[in-house]
Amino acid sequence: MKVDVHAHLFPSDYLDLLARFGDSAAGTAVARDLGADRTPADLARRIHMMDRAGIDLQILSICPQSPHLADETHAIEAARFINDSYADIVRAGSGRFGAFAALPLPHVAASLAEISRALDKRGMLGICVTTAIAGAPLADERFAPIFAELDRRGAVLFIHPVGLAGGSPAINEARLTWPLGAPLEDTLCLLQLLQARIPERFPNVQIISAHLGGCFPMLKKRLDVQAPWYMPAGVELPGPTARSFWFDTVNGYPPALRCACEAVGADRLLLGTDSPYWQDELYQLAVDYVAQAGLSAAEVDGIYGGNAVRLFGDKLTDLPERNSTSQSDGVDLTQEAQATPK
């Protein structure tokens, strides 16, 4: 079973809602016109790419188009809208899709309520958030109740960059917001979580860091050596502690994957494609490069799906059966997948 844990789907009506409410931090333009809507044609094309790459299950996340809005009422409405939309897609998807739920942050009480609704009533596989929220790091103490609730549940938390290059004007002005800024955000957030002792305080939260953890694998030794300069006294070195995280494989470069395997362990890596930003041949590359990195067959099998099965457990088997003909919003994905994509 191959499981893609890093894939986005951007319903246009949700993006319109964000725009009406004042947009998201990343801006909705980056998510439009990608063939990533929930129309029958877009869904059929997505399933075609999955079938061609041998992907059995794609776990959807709305980040970075998160409902992180200043107005609490707007944030709640947007979070419920996208979570219900994703739940409908999962229910209609005949076992081809799962989803991470979004939260109406920075509003903590409302987010705690949405965690309960999304995980207990809508069947979501976990929660997705961005590396920073309303200008504050995810590791900010105001968000500790979120981590505490996820810890109580042993829930999965998928963390994705905001798309603000960690606040670097130089990176943004050079138009490197996503090529360089995104992995920088991944790295920065991971280190901020370690500085805040999040893995120590909330050991049951299963955190997934996107894009191989950004620069972390390559910088592991440097970060350990220089830890006395930036880590609180008494906290374990970043290298060993990072092995409590999970990392998706969105990267495409075999040597980078081998470095991540050495740095954090192949058993902590999960297949990711960054669909729809990686489509067609790039989507295929995101999958195939794992088998081209010189890893053992057992390591490749684990990355492709075994590690995800270990992480999510029965939640994956509780998804609708692949042969289901359940429908939602008038869309039967079992039939639509048979259509010839454009």
C-alpha cells in the first residue's frame, strides 16, 4: 500500500470564502488554476496520476490556505467549511482519500472545539497547521493547549510552511519564497518546537515535518555542535530529539533522501508528493525517486506505506472501502476515475 501524506486540494469555493474574509496569510492566488479543485474533471485527473504512480491513498491538507483568520467568526466558518468539504470528498472517494483537518487559529478555544468535531465526528486522520500563525511561531506558548489536546489523543499533526519565507524580505524579493523560503520555514519551526520542549512536554503528538524537515538533515551535526548557543539548558541535542518527528519525502533528490535516512532514520519517513504543485512527470518523480535512492527494499517499502500504516494504524483501514460506491455532492469518484483526464 502506497500512501501519499503530503497532497493539497483547493476547492475554489473555499478559496473564494477566504478571499471574502480577507485572504489567508499566503494569499489564495498561489492555490488557484492548478487543476486542484474538487470538480469531477480535476478529481479524475488526480486519481489518474495516483494510479499511474501506484498511489493507493492520498491524505489531503489545505495548508497553507489555512483558515487562520483574525476574525474568530470568520475563522470558525472557514475551518468548518473546508473540513466538511474534505470529509465529503473522503466519503465519496472509495478509499482513495483521507484528510487532515484545519483549525480556526489563532483562536484556541474554537480550535479545541474543532479538533473534537473533526476527529470524532468527521473522521479526519489528524490536524494540519502552518509553521507560524498570525505572526507567532507555532511553538508560541499560547498554542500549548492545542498540543496538550493532541497529546491526550495521540493525534497526528502535519506542519506545513506558511509561504512567508520566515519573514525574510531578501528571500521574498528574490522570488525564492517557496524554493528556499519553504524549507527554511520547516527548519525554523522544527528548531523552535525543540527549543520550546514540545516533544518532551507532549510526547504523544505525532508531528510530521514537511519537505524532509527542510535543511535539518544536512545541518544536523552543525546544529548539535552549536546547540549550547541556542538551546535551553538541560534539553537534549536536536539530532537525537528530531528522531521523535516524522518527515515527508517531498524533495526529489536521491542524495537528500539518503541524508535524511541517516539523520533521522528511514523508519521516520513518509511518502509525500506536494500535489498539485508536483503534477504529471513531477508527481511520478516524487514517488519514483524513493526507489532510486539506493535504500534497502525494506526501507523503500516502509517509506512508501509501511511507516504510514504504523503511524495511522486502524484509522487507515476505517476509511471507505476502495470498491465503495458511496456518493457525496453528486460526485461518484469511482466512476469519475474512469474518465480520460485532460
